[in-house]
Amino acid sequence: MQRRIECYLDQGYGVALLKIPEVAGMVQNALLKFDNLRYRLFSWVVMPNHVHCLMTRFEQYELSDILHSLKSFTAHEANKMLSRDGQFWIEEYFDRYIRNQEHFNGTVRYIENNPVKAGLCRNAEDWPYSSAWFKKQGRKEE
């Protein structure tokens, strides 16, 4: 079931409001805003209809609270930008525990190569709403 959902997402099904550069940039900036404050953000990509990120939350913050805050803020901002109202994100999120360094490295590759797999760019570092792009620019450490 999860693979089928990922396949649909990669093919761009559904409303793809994150394809609008201003909206994608705002979501990326929101993710970066609390890096090293509420969580350590290792990898991310803002796709046209979903977001992937690899983070470690700081002990005093719950993942559900972090994601609720992020989704609430970005939904309000996006709706303002687009002169719309209503639901922007689905309520659910999919999380996974990273088991070891190999799993971590594979997850970073999966996240950063998502735009390539979806046919949005040739190289991961060409997608401007991603950790791969930031690393190429020297704006985010490995």
C-alpha cells in the first residue's frame, strides 16, 4: 500500500500546489527555520504534491507537535498566497525509525533523488527545494 501511494505521489497525482515556486520556497523555509532549534534536519525535498524530510527531533519536542506546527503554519501561509481557504495538507504523516548508518544513507539518497525519479530534473542537486541543492550551494552541511 505504501509503495502504491509513493508511486501515485511521484507521478504527480492530486492537487499539486507545491509546484508553485513561491509556495515550495515558503515550505522549504519553514522547514529550515526550526533546524537546530526543534530538530536536526538532515535531508529534505519539497515535491509538487508532497514533502519528504529526514530529521531527528530534540528531546523536548514531540514529532506530532513539530509536524502539526509546520503543517498549520505552511497551510495558512499557502492559502494566503493562493487566495484560497480550506485543507492544504492531509492530517496523517508517515514516519520511520532509522535503524543504522546504512539505512540513514539510503534514506538520504531516496529523499534527494525523489525529483529525479519523478522526472522533474536530471540531477538531484538541480532541484532547488531540496537538501541536495543546498549542499551543492554550500549552504547546508552534509
